[in-house]
Amino acid sequence: MASLFGEPMQPRFTISNGRFVARQRVAIVGPRGRLDGVPVVGPAVAETQITFGEGDEERLGLDVDGRGVILAGSAGELKVPH
């Protein structure tokens, strides 16, 4: 997560089992669209996981050719395969 934000995640509020919603937000960029202001759940884990709401995959264009998405933070980007 340091590559996205340049600093450790800062908890905004606790949700359950030691997990929290961070103050930091990301943009999810797909082949045909973008979702801004997406909350990040911490603490950081070994493998990035994205949970999409209904219609988000179509809005981002992920149904097109199986390409992944790019997570854009305040200090960098991370490519995530679909």
C-alpha cells in the first residue's frame, strides 16, 4: 500500500476482526471507465482483493477482454489482473 499512498494506511474506523476502513481512497480504472473515491480496507494483506458492486464490472469495461484494472492512489498506481 505504500506504493499507492507513500505512507501507511491510517484507520478511519474499525469494522470487525481487526479490520478497518482507511482514510485513504483509491480510483479503480478499467478499459472503459473509472470509479473514484473507493474506500480501502486494512490492514494490508499479501494479495490485493477487489470486491465489485452490481454493475461496476460492466461500467469499468471488464467484460470486454479480461484485462485487469489499475488502482490509483495519491502517490502511485498498481496494476491488478482480472
